[in-house]
Amino acid sequence: MALVNGTKLGYSATGTAPITYTDLPGLKSVPDLGGDPELVDNTALTDTILHKEIGIGDPGDMEYTFRYTPSAYSTASAREGKVTYFEHKLKDGSTFTFSGYPHIVLSGGGVNDPLEFTISIALNSDITATIASA
């Protein structure tokens, strides 16, 4: 059994190997990784039923939520709009690496709501999975 607890999101300003990732503190929630492929209609006029092919997938919104601290928010904001390299690392050591353009939003709220910020990432690469051996 595995839990999402212990998952980390690291970042790097450079994609030059070997990449060293710095973990962003206070990670509270992570997105689903991957996405359903689009079904592409490839039906000819002479076909009697629809013919579909599997197209490319859309991972949707890559949104990571963090507990607000001035230093974490400042660090994340410094990367806004710049190509950034990310490592989504599970507690078992499995990693999912990708690059994209981060956008940072500070949450609103009311009385007794924790202050959070969200990093939304517009992907500009594939997600590469490296699964830890059992």
C-alpha cells in the first residue's frame, strides 16, 4: 500500500545534466499525472460505423498546492513564466520529471483559512517516469 504522503516537488532552473533539484517546502496536494488520450475520428465516407484512433493525451491542469511561507512563495514566484525543470518524487523513490512554465496564484479565503499558493504548470515536455524497483 502506498500513500501520497512524503511526495515532493523539486525544481531546477537548468536542464543541463546532471540536474540538481531543490525541493519546494510545504507541498499540500499534487495533480494526477498523465491523461486520457483524445479519440480522433478517422471515419471515411464509405464506412458504416465510426472509426477512431487514439491520439495524444492531455494531462490537464498541473496544479501543485503549497502552504504559504514568504520564502517558499518568493522562490516559486521567481520562476514564474520561465522554463523550469521539475521532479515529482514519491516516497518510494519513483520520479516523474518534466519541464514547463509555472504560474503562481496566492489563494484567497476567510477567517481561519490557511494561506496557500498554487503553482500551475504549462507543460512543454513529456513526463518521464522512473519507477523505483520493488
